[in-house]
Amino acid sequence: MSKSTVPVRRIFLFAVLIFFLICTVVAVAAWTATSYPVFGLNSPVTPLPTHASPFAFIQIAKPAIIPAPTLQPETALEPAVVARIVSAAPSVDSAPVEAPAPNYDGNKYILVDISEQHMYVYEGDALVYSFVSSTGMNNATRVGMFSVLDKIPSAYGGTWNIWMPNWLGIYYAGSLENGIHALPILSNGATLWEGYLGVPISYGCVVLGTYESQLLYDWAEIGTPVEIRW
């Protein structure tokens, strides 16, 4: 081997080594950049799984107790086609007017128990009907012995602009009359106090369900005794 070939061979080996080192550095740098985004100085970022939330936040209105409807008196009394205008509340400005009890020789009897908000209907000693009822708010229904004074298929309460089906008049409050009747009907056809039977809710009358009041209306006679007690 000549002396001139030795340096050339060494230079070639040195160049190959330099090239190998450069490739190694580039490969390491590329791997570091993909694994450690910010110049390889930050900790590896592990993706976290994301899940849909199993609930949502919404605004829910606070529940409220809805009171029974309260009517305001009408300024005019109408219509004039009804046979009688009656009151749904007793008058506090005048003394009660007692109507003479009709002659009656039958064995029918109606008992209204205010403390129970219940009506018991007897024929002789037999209990014919037992109805849930509602009497007047603030003790507006009088207690005592009364009788059925009249029967009207649908009476009109001009003070409150309501119709009272299956009306049985039983006593006078001032110059107007209180009685037993079905749940009142408003001028728009809606039923007043529906769902409130069993608690004092009326303006003085004794109120029954529509079906129950029809049974009582068909059964009762003019003069049938009516007792209202605590």
C-alpha cells in the first residue's frame, strides 16, 4: 500500500462517521419534537377522554299553591229571564228574614255537618245518600233547622254572576236566599271551585258535586227538613 492511499482512506472513513453522526442527531431531534412539543422541555401531554354530560341545568319555577278562585261582584244584575235572583253570600247589614216553613208530612230529612263537610240524606231511618259537601268560608253558612223552600233547575246569582244548577233554597240571608246547589257555573262556562269540595269554599250556600246535587234535587220535596250543625 502506498503512503498516498492511507490519508484518502482515513478521510473517507471520517466523512462516513460524520454523516452517520449527523443522521443520528437529526433522527433524535425529530423524535424529540414529536414527543415533546415545546422543544422537548414540557411533560408529555396525554389526551383525556371526553364524555357527554349526563345532566343539564335548567330553570324550574318554584311550585306554588293555587288558591280557590275569588269572584268580584258584577255592577249589573242580568239576565232577566231567570225566575229568581238569589244570593251566594249572606248579608251582614240586615237581620235574617225567616221564611215560614212549608207544610210537610213526609219522612225525608237532610243533615249537613259543617265539621265534617258532609251531607247525610235520610228517608225515615234509612240513610239514602252520603255526599261530600262544602259550606261557606269564614262560617258564612248558618246553623239551625230549616226546610226546602223552593226548587229551581238553575238559579242565577247576580251578585257574583254565576249560575247554580239544582237549586234548593233553604233560608234567607237578609232579603236574599241561600241554598243547596251544584258547583257554580261561570259566565264563560267554566266550573267554579271544581276540585275543592270537602273544604269550606262557598259564599254561604251548601255546595255539592254536579251529579250528587242532581240526585238530591230529584229526591227532595218542598218542605223537606234541612238541619245544618257543627
